[in-house]
Amino acid sequence: MTMHKDPNCECCSLWARHVEGAGFPVSVVADTHMDAFKRSVGVPAGKGSCHTAQVEGYFIEGHVPVEDIQRLLAERPDARGLAAPGMPIGSPGMPGPARPYTVYLIGKDGSSTPYSQHGH
């Protein structure tokens, strides 16, 4: 897995440790042009977060839990990737009490549909 992140963001590194703990080696690319990179891989407006990872042809946007990534790679939907918009408190890499948030599946056409719910 390759993760692009702003060089000054620390929560991204905490998320990388979360997925590494599940057996996904993560190489980090410090990127000061994150908006352009997000557009290039197909992250739709309004679904962005602080970091963007790529794994096996999919993007993983933001603090997506590793179990969602594992499900994505097992099911192999015809999609661009997964997105956890914003920086949800309590998500992997974001300390604090768990709050409800949704991970979205981003279709090839840029559409988004709920994929999983967390923090409920």
C-alpha cells in the first residue's frame, strides 16, 4: 500500500500503523499537492480527507478501518475505492471517543454509496 500525505500531518502516520498492524506494509509519500493527487485518482469533491492510499487498484481515502479495506479486496467491486470523509474522531488514527461515521464506496462514475457504518 502506498499512502500520500501532507508532510505535516501526524494522524496519517497513526492510520498507517493501524493498517500495518493488520499486515499491510505502507510506503509513505510526502506530498505537498494533495488536492491534485486526490483528483488524479478520482476522489470526488466532498469526500476527501487528509491522506490518500492506494492498494491493488483502489484508493483508500482517509481514516478507513482495516476491516473495510480487507472486505473491499475480498469482494473486488467495480469501483474506484473507499472514502471516510473528513477526519472522524474515534476512527483509526484519530484519537478520541468514537463518534458515528460512514465509509463510502466510490463508483467508477464518481457516485458514492454507504459501504459501512462505524461508532454506533
